[in-house]
Amino acid sequence: MPKSNATTRFSDRVADYVKYRPGYPVEILDLLADRCGFTADSIVADIGSGTGILTKLFLDNGNPVIGVEPNADMRAAAEDFLDDYARFTSLGGTAEATRLPAHSMDFIVAGQAFHWFDREKAREEFLRIGKEGAWVVLVWNDRRTDATPFLQDYERFLAEFGTDYAEINHKNVQDAAAFAAFYGTAPAEATFDNVQRFDIAGLMGRIASSSYMPGRSDARYPAMEKAARAMFDRHQVQGRVAFEYDTRVYFGEMSGPST
């Protein structure tokens, strides 16, 4: 996974990211309560917290949450988005250097972010900041690529207009060997259904939120917009298209020495 611009590549996408990226199912909280001893008193570090989408899930449950985010624009958006939550702390840092105290976190979570981490350095840092028996929870909203004609068409659209879509696809790191190496053993896994429905403005915003797509100032944008509108017209039902996701949750206690 390329790391050279991982921190800055979303800086011009923040507004669209806040408005058009999917949330996470509340059933994740029940899963963690049933399997990991999670409670409203558990202290949570959200690493690569971005604009605060996953952070909000835990804040709504009453948890104290520290959002660690290296991108200043995304961090500022999260601070604005979560301004009413007294138990939210925003911190500039990275997965490899969080600036959190040693052995201070009950749960270390990452939503849509692990594929940007230097895994060996992040593993060392997570072992450092986690309390004894701390749980690490990695979450992705995996967009289904072939479940409907629209999603099949959308995947072809990304392949045509995306810049480095194939290279940075987070599914590149979602394999058993990578997770076993990171955790020290194979983590448990659960999957939940998730969906977003967009009108044409929402579709264009969802596209713009992706760092691998041409931005609005890019010379390729007009052609991409024309293709997106044609795609919407082909597939819309009552003025909406549906993005379906498998929300994948990987969770476990990290074991063994750092690598």
C-alpha cells in the first residue's frame, strides 16, 4: 500500500467525505459487548479517525474516545462534527506514533484506515498503548462490486476514471496472513449489511469523496461527470441508486512480541 501521500491525499475531499461516506452499523457495539467485554466505560482510541464517522458510533454509546488523526483538515472537520460530545478528545498523531500514554487504552479501533498504516510500526505502537487484554478492532465498509447492475457498472466506471484505484484498494490487505501477522494470531471476524441511497448530487459527492478519483478542478472531471450522470440515468429507481456494503469487523487481542 503506498504511503507517500496517505496523510495529505484527502485534504481536498474533507467536505464530501463528511457528507457522503457511510456510517457504521450500531450492531458493532453489541458484537463487542458480547465477545470482548466492551462497556460504555471502555476507553477507546480511534486511530486514523478522519472526520469522526466511527468515533461517533462509540461516543453515542457514551464511551470516552480519543481520535488520532494526522490530517489537519480531517481532524478539524471531526472536531466540528463532534463538538457537542464532552467525552471526545482530538489528537494529532499517526498509527505509528499516536502520542497516547502507554497501556492506557481498552479498545483500539480503526475504521477504513488500517490499509494506510505501516503495519509493523503500528503493531509496536498498539502493543505499547493498549492495556493488558486490550482489544484491537479493524472495520471496513466494503462496497459490493457485483451485487447489482449498478454496482457492476460503478466498478467499471472506477476502473476507467480512477487514478490509483487498484493500487490503494483496502481489500489488498484484507487477507488472513496479514491479519495473523498483525495480531499475532488470527482475529475473529463478523459482517453486517450496510447501504446508502443517493440522488444524482449524492452520487457525485460520493465519487468526489474518493481520493483516487479526479477532483472537480481536474481536466478529466467533465468527462467523468458526464459518464457518472449517464450511469445514474441507466440505474436510478425513483431518483436513487443504492451503494451496498458488507461492513467487515476484525477483532482480537494482540499477542506475541512486536515485530
